[in-house]
Amino acid sequence: MAGDFEWVDLGPSGLRATAIRLPRAEMGFLKHLYESWEGVAITRTVATLASTDEIVAAIVCTPDFEAQADAILIDHVQRSAADFGPEALPSSCREDWFLREWS
């Protein structure tokens, strides 16, 4: 699993994002985990997977925090009993989408 998360460029701001598939119940902890590393990254639910109790979450960071955000994610996935996996970031999730959603 380590290294399976693909970080993509979101646009002119230089923000980077990766997506992860996880059980809905795990999102609160993932969000709390990144918030405890103040300034590293933010998380956002970007999709709900039909007929399952799973979601797709995006982790968004600046390029200078990408390695740290990736290390946090890999460590969490390796330590957790929950089923996590890399997921393609939905094509609609680009810089303007995140800005619209957060404003």
C-alpha cells in the first residue's frame, strides 16, 4: 500500500491532492489526524460510494507539505485495522471546485 497514493496538481495555485477510499466512520478520525498536524493538509469528502458504507476523501496540501502529508497517510493506513485504499480523484475535483465548496 505504501506509495500507492497519487498526488495530482489542482491548478495555478500549486495545491496538490490525493484521494483515498475509506469507511465513512473513519472520516472523522482522518480529518482530526490532519488537523492535529496544523498547516500540513486539509481533508474533504468528495464522493459517497453507492451501495457501500464507504466514501472517497481528498487530502489537499501545498507542494512543500506533500511529503509530510503522504507520510502521515501511509502511516495511518499501515496502522489501521480499517480497509483503506487509493482512489482516483474525481475529475471534477480541481482547484476551482475546492474553492467553491469551501467558500
